[in-house]
Amino acid sequence: MAPRSFWKGYLKLSLVTCPVAMRPATSDNEKVRFHTLNRKTGNRIVSQYVDSVTGKAVDEDDEVKGYEHGENDYVMLEDEELDAVGLESTRTIDIEMFVPRDSIEWIWFDTPHYLTPDDAVGEEAYCVIRDAMAASRMVGISRLVMYRRERAVMLEPRDKGIVLWTLRFGDEVRDERNYFGNIGSEPVDGKLMKLVGELIDERTKPWDPAMVSDPVQEKLLDIIAAKKKGRKRPAKAKVEEAAAPSNVISIMDALRKSLSQEEGARKR
């Protein structure tokens, strides 16, 4: 069952407008979550904001956002003032420009959302925008107020729908040259490349979401189920430290040995 939409508004391209709804494309609801309890009573522990100077609890009505512009000196901003920022892009996704899909690297992608038509009348306009982007291999760029921040967003056609990605801000993506700049740029040995290519071929499989399953979650659920039935807590698994790899063996020998193991496993 699809989750309820958390945002409704309009998708606009020039004079073409259609009502749309947005839902998160990912979910972590299935993750095992824990509450913090008082071991002695079994009751939940409740967190509460306290004044850092007086140590007294602060009522919810007295909580306010503050921007620090000096040591212990803040400008207070009320909710109404925060909500007033970017009103135009709060409920309208106005596609300002289009760019080739391949020109935006994955590192700029933040969070995906499913954007769907919100009524039958606007569905035709929605489908025309979707299909035109798909045919031209373009994606739309717009701005939208989400989570009290105006974000740059990318609209990408996907099958029968449109995925809206929030994009990271320019100052959030660090310059890769600061990390990769000193890595050697000399061409690698062609023979080594050939062996690694063969190893890649041996391990190539079709993509399957099961490849990114979370075994820790499954083990936690097993522990919880056992404790519900009154079984004893399982013994702590012994974690063995991995031995440091030896640099004595040559890369060529290591690759040949790896390929031999891969081929042997495949024949079993």
C-alpha cells in the first residue's frame, strides 16, 4: 500500500500546470527501532529540553530557533518568519530549465521522492511533461521549499511516473581534487588490467535488491523473537580481527590465484 502524500501542490511548465502529490521514494520503517528504558522499572525514558544556563526545563511554547552571530549572541526567529521565506516555491514546482540527464553526477543527488498526478484532469499534462523529458533525455531543474529550506530539485522521468530528487547545495559537495589529486596518474600495467577485467567478468551478475539486504536487522529480529519466547540471550559472537594483508605476494600472482579460485568455485 502506497504511503500517504506528505506534500501537495502544482507542477508547472510555462503555462501548463497540473496538480501533483509527493511521497517519499524510500523508507526505513522496517528497521528495528529501540526505545530507551529505565532498567529498574521497565518504563520509557522521556527526553526534555533544559536551559543550558539555569538547568530548568523549557516549555514547548518557549522553544524558538536561534541563529548564532557571536559568542552566546543569537538572533531569534519565530516560526511565522521562517514559514514566510520562499512562499512562491512552497506549493509550485516551476520547471525553470532542462539539462541532459547524464550531466548531473550522482554525488549531487540527495533524497528521492515519487511525484504523481493528483487528479484525473491534470494527468494528461503530467504525462506530456514526463514523456517529453524521456524522449529528449532531459531532466527538469526547479526549486521547492521542503523541510523549511528552499532546495534545488531535479525531475526525472521513470517508467510511468516522475522521480523528484532533492539536490545537494553547492557548498555541501567537497572538491574531489582535495582527495584524489595526489593519487598517481601513471597508466597501469596492461596485463594487470586484463586479469582484473577477467575477475570482474567472473563476478558480474544482474542487479538484485537482495544484494543490499541488511543481515544485522535479521539477526536482531531473531534475538527479539527468542527473548519473547523466554529463551536465553544468545552468546556474544566472537569477532576475529582480520589479518593485515601481506605485501610480499605480487599483484600479478594474487590476481592469478583469485581467478583460479573463482573458476574453481564456479565448477563446483
